[in-house]
Amino acid sequence: MDILYLVIAAAALFGLALLLANLWSISVAWRKAKSRGLSVSFGEARALTKFFDLEDEFLDRCGEFKKIDSDISVKDIVHHHMADGDTAALLTHWKQLREAEVNITFKSLVLYDLGGKDMDQLIANLNREYELIIPEIEESGLLAYYYCKFKVAGDSSGWITPDLNAFKKTIEEKINLALLSGDLSDFEALANFIKEEYLNEKFWKSLCHGQVIDQQIRITKG
């Protein structure tokens, strides 16, 4: 029994030593971050202990990220850096995105960067608007004109390139179906019905994570 107690005591002391060493490392990282004007949480300070040599330059960049967006976690910046990401370049891209008021999360930007995406091209695509026009859709003696301006939602734009020809075919099929089943006594009401029931927000989200800027349908007799 005495040997068992000794083993348990030794294991407990060893665990306590590891805990104290870990807490000391976290304390050192927290104090160094604070010395650079960077306020970090316990979890963020713990992430900083992954560095063998915590450089002032990296902490300063973390501080710049926080000034732009206080919700950014230092843990995400550390994970990006540990995956061989370029923190300085990431900061530049994040500034560009904020200035352009692009709706994209920081975590998505990290994934794009680590995925080898051309970041300059990505930024251009994030603000890109697409136009889709179908001049004539004929069905049951009626003619429909369709126009839509849309863009792909920020977090998806780096992965999705709209296939406008395929979109035209899908939309044309939707409008044909609506012209067959809708109320033909009021063309304006029918056009609104098509937008609300067939080509609504849910449709565009499933099609390409799209956000409609402008959508018009005009229906006349053929």
C-alpha cells in the first residue's frame, strides 16, 4: 500500500509541476503581450505559448488586427501563422476588405489564404456584381422579360464562380412553370408572385449563395 501511495503522490506532483509550468508560460506570454499594448484573454495567451520565441513584430500585428476588429481572436492568427501563413500579408488583405466594406469573416479569410487562393483576385471577386438577362421567355401565348443583378455572398465568393448560362436555363424553367400555373389576369401580380415564390432568397441561396441586388420581370401578351 505504501508503494501505491508513493506512486500516486509522485504522479500528482508531476501533474502539478506540469500545470505550474504551463501557467508560468501563459503568464509570461500574457505579460509580453501586455507590454506591446495587446490585451489578450487566458485562451489567447495560452495560444501564444506555442511560439518558441514570441516576437514583438508578431504581437504588434496582432494588435493591429484587434484595432481593426476587436472580435478577431489571437488564437486564429496564431493558427494561421503556425500553418506557415504570412501574417503581414494577411493583415494587408484584411485592411483592404474592411476598407471595401466586404462582408466576410476573418476565419473565412484565413481559410482562403491557407487554401492557396489568389488573394488579390479574391478581393476583386468579393465586390463583383453579375448581370443576367433573358430577353424573351415564351409560354402559353405570353412573353416574359427577365433581368437580375446579383453577387455571391462574401464568404462563398472565393469558391463559387457563377455559371450564367446554366443559371439562365434554370430560371427560364422556373418562369415557364409559373406562367403555366399562375394567375394570368394580372401580369404585374404574376411577376411579383414569380419573384416571391420561385426566384426568392431561398432559391438564390441554394443556386450560388447569391444576394440579389435588383430583379425585374415584365410579362406581356405574345
